[in-house]
Amino acid sequence: MDRSRHLLSLMAVSVLLASCGGSTEESTTATSTAPPAAMAATPSLDEVINAMGMADVDSLTFSGSAWRIRNSFRQTLRASPPWPDRDEITNFVRTIDLNQPASFARGDTFASNLFLDPPVAGTYIQNIPATQTSWGQQLEIWLTPWGFLQGAENNAASISTTMMDGEEYTMISWMSPEGQTAPSGLRYTVNGYVNDDNLVTMIETWVEDAFMGDMHVVGVYSDYESFNGLMVPTVIEQQRGGGGIFGVEVEAAAANPADLVALMDYTPPAGGGGGGGAAPTDITQMIADGVYLVTAGYQSMAVEFSDHIVVLESGQSEARGEQILAEVKAAVPGKPIRYVVNSHPHSDHTAGLIPFVREGATIVTHANNVDFLEMALSTPRTLLGEESMNPQFMGIEGVGVLEDDTMRIDLHSVPNLHTDGMLVPVLPQQGIMFQADFTLPVAGAQANPFVVTLANYVADNDVQFEQYIAVHAAATPQTRADLLATIGE
Ligand SMILES: [Zn+2]
């Protein structure tokens, strides 16, 4: 158990609760750590705004190079931070109109993926128009030093002192307006930490996240330089889930750019239309005695043991998880779901775990994933207006086995480049492998290195099965022979 992580989340919770109470308790912090006599007085908001060169700033633009976490948050090789794999964004330019508020950023990037396909050149766009009022989007503005101070002016900020890493900081706190609240009705809290030079070095807020609960989002700002009086951190990093997910190295910046309208001009590409057909009604089939496949979405399996059920994979969203749960209960009535097996920790393979955790099922996952998933699923869910959860885990290394007199599931840890926390279930009696993301190539195409890894694992370890069933449904039935054909066997 990682002690520092628990301290961090405890701190996050106490700050959140203190701010939710209306009248703040922050003075407790200030009085209990009386500053030494030589210490400078706590600055006013105006003094911080002046030190930041912000007194007459309505908008700003900055440019340089940026990076973002490869693939995206919670799609990393390793579940727990740090996440060193990054995609570079060159020619990065971001412009913020503080009065709207609105923000627009653009850059050139190369999208890589976790299947080691060749990177594809693309454009990075982050567009937060004035009409966008969701906190999850707007926090990208409030989390910048300039947006933060604008928010502090607009929202009756409170100022106190606080300790962080053994040093004293001025803490400026404010809450979102009455009309801008979380699903629970709680207002959002934003805290900024100001150093001795009255520069904003860290800003944090919390936003509801269906998986992460009250998700802590942090902006870290260092190496300030003056650009014609505007103070700009030349190193910027945003953190979620305890690790960096986006950063900028600033090379140029300007306040009140004359070409503000042109800098912010952006027409989003037309939407894709979407809209599927009617939802199929009969989505669960028995594919072997006591083995049920739930289709029409990320596929899932229910495996019936003598006095309980094991569910393999829980769907790509909380709603899909609910649907799978209901399907499993209807297919195998009267038995508890004791285990839910998670193939790997990526966001689209874990979102559906939530209904199963509430149901009391133990999450069976690769041991490498336990720390991160436990942190995420144990985080309070106050912004969502939901009860906290108490997730239970079984961490697997090597080959794990779930079995009783009637049924057996082997859980193979397969080391690979897509994730370091992958389990591939095999039902030896029924001859079924149920895998996530090891998608076979279309006829004639080269298999990606990730599929080759599994094929080699199966060949080297003589793993026997007939049917090769995918979480991402294949158009036609596939077999062990199809998998081995990718390595010429
Ligand atoms: Zn994946």
C-alpha cells in the first residue's frame, strides 16, 4: 500500500469538504501556523495580480512546444503514474480571452497508438468557446494562472496561508458561481498556491468523473519569465490521477494581442452524424454449458460456477456495465457475482466495473493495476452525488486460476507493449480464449506486434483452446489456428 498516495487523497478530501461547508475553515490553517515575525504579510489579491503583470490584461497568447500523454489519460502502458510515453506537439499556440471566458489552442502532432502502428500526422486542437460552460472543459481556463486570478476576482476569493512540502504558501481559494455546480449540486472549488514572489505556482480543482470520482486536477507552473511585463511560467504541466498528462514549454507570450479575433477563430469540423439502428433485444447467448456471451457492445462473458458467477470483462461504460449486470442476472438467476475479471486497465475496459463493485464483486486484474484502480475507485464521489465505494481486489501475476468442481478459468498474464497489466482468460474445458484488443489483422495484412506477442505466448506455452473470442466482436468466428497463422504456424 502506497502511504504517500493515501495522504494526498486525504488532503484532497479535507480541502474539498472544508470548501463545501460555505463559511470556510481555512483560517484554522492560518492561525495554527502563525507566521514568524520576519515573514512578509499575506498579499492581497490585487498584489498578486500586479506581481503577475495582470492588472490590465483581458486576453493573452503564448506559444512554444507542448506534449500530451500518448493515446490519452488512462490508456497508458502502465496504469500507475508516471506515464513517460508522450506525443510531441510542435507549433503550439494557445490564446485565452479572459472576459468571455474562452480559450483556443492548436498545434501539429503525431498520433501514435498502443498497437505500434505507424504514427499519423495530425492537428492538436483544444477549443473552449464562450458557450462551453461545463466545468470539465472550463477548468482548462481556470487552471491557468491568468484564468485562475480572473476567477478569483469574479468569485469572492478567500486568502490564507498554507504549508506545502515544508514551505509556506499563500493560498487563494474560490468556488464556482451558484449556477455552475456538479451533478450533486455542490459548487466546484479552485485553490491556487502563491510563492514568495507572489507568483502562482500550482492550481488545483476537482471535477466529477464517472470512474475517478472527485477527480483531482492540478496545474503546476514554474520557471516564470516576464514577457513585456506579463509573467508567464515557461514550464507548464497538468496532472490527473497523480501523473502528468499535458505540458507546454513556452517560448513567447503577449498580453492583449491585437489579432485576438483571428487567434481565436475556429470552426469545428461538421459532426459525423451517428445514430445507430434499433437496439437489439436478445443480446445474451449460451455458447457452452454454463458460459454466456453478452453481445452488442464491448462483449462480456458470464461463467457459472456451482455457487457463484464469474463475469469476464464489464463493458466500455458504466451504462454498458449496468446492462451486462442485468443480462447476467437474467441468464443465471439466483447466484451471486463473486468476481469480475478485468482484461486490462484502459479506460474503455474499466468504466463498466462500477456497477459490479457496487454489487460486491471482487475485481480480478493483473497485480500491476491494483494500486491505480484502488485509488480511483476508492476516491470519494461527492461531486457525482454518489456513495463512496469499497472495491475489493485479487491481483494476478503469472497464471491465475479460478476453479471449483464444475468450472475452471485460467487467467494468463501476457507481457506485451499495449499494457503491462493484461490478463487473457481461457476456459480449458470449453476450449475458449476471450481476449481484449488482440485484434487479428484483416486477410492479407500484417499482424501488429501486439497480436504477435499473444501468438508466441500461446505457441510457447502450448495454451490449448479452439474458439478465439474477442471483447471487440469479430465479423466471423475466429480460432486458435487464425491466431497462430499470424506467426506462420
Ligand atoms: Zn486497450
